[in-house]
Amino acid sequence: MTPQSPDLQTEVVAFQNLSFRPASNEDAELIAQLVNSAYRGDTSRQGWTTEADLLEGSRIFAPEVLELIAAKDSVILLCMHEQEIIGCVHLQKSGDAAYLGMFVVRPILQGNGIGKHFMQTAERYAHKRWGINKIWMTVISVREELIAYYQRRGYVRTGRFKPFPKDNGKEQMLVDNLQFEEMEKILTT
């Protein structure tokens, strides 16, 4: 990723020069770097979405990003500031709904309203592209501040949980008994 210009945060807060586009294969490495920087390691601690105290290792690698880009009824939507990727989200049609995952805004830009704007854009994109009226996601259940953020965006807890994979070959749990909680939102037109 390219270094951040001093004026980037001010410009982005005002939503100037933001655009959105589907990812291409050429974006895969930058997307993997962005996602890993937002969730793992010291760089993730610059934002509030860090999982660095819960997990270590990489969340995703470029070949996995390429698989998501190529998958049927799947898109990675990018949030761009001029020509620079500052956010991404994976959307996957699933029946009459869409799964929203890998939602990231560059850590140093978090907390400025970009995520809220980007999430609304992603929801509209999924609704328009697939005609779906429901979005769902999974959140690590101990991430209460993240769950509260999604609740403020209209997502509700479903009471459905599933275990976090214990050995996916990429990351290791630093705490015991992690699990995912499903959340969903009915989209209004």
C-alpha cells in the first residue's frame, strides 16, 4: 500500500474523492495486505477493529482473495480514495440474502464515518445486484464494541452461533472458546 498523504484523513472524512468499484485480480495482494493490517498485528491497533489480542497470524492470503473474486455470486467491493484502496468488503449471495464479510477500513482512518458510508453503499450494491432484501454476517462474539457498531447500523443478533475454526492453517487463537455470532439486517427499499 502506498503511504498515506497528510491530507487523506481530512479529505476522506468529508467523503470527498471516494468511489467504489468491484475488485479485480490485480487487487488481490493489496486487499490481503489491507485486511491483515486491519485485523492483526500492531498496525491493526491503530484502529478499533483489531483482533490482535484474540488471534495471531494472517486472516487471508492473496490466493484466497482471488478465489472470492472468481466465485459465482461473489464480489469484493472496494472503497477508493482517488486511486488508493482504503476499504473492502466481501459480498456473497446466499439464497435470498447476501453474506457480508471481510469488512475493512484502513485502521488509521477508522472512526470517521467512512465505515458507515461504505456499509450503506455495500448494502445498496448487494440489493441492486442480486435483488436481495437481507444481509447477514458473522462477528466474533466477544467483540461487543463491534456488535454494538453493527447494531447501530440496523443489524440484529440472531442468537445463532458457530465455533471459530480451531486450525485453519493461518491463524491461532490467543484466547479459548472463540465463536462466531450471526447478525442480520432486513434492507428497506
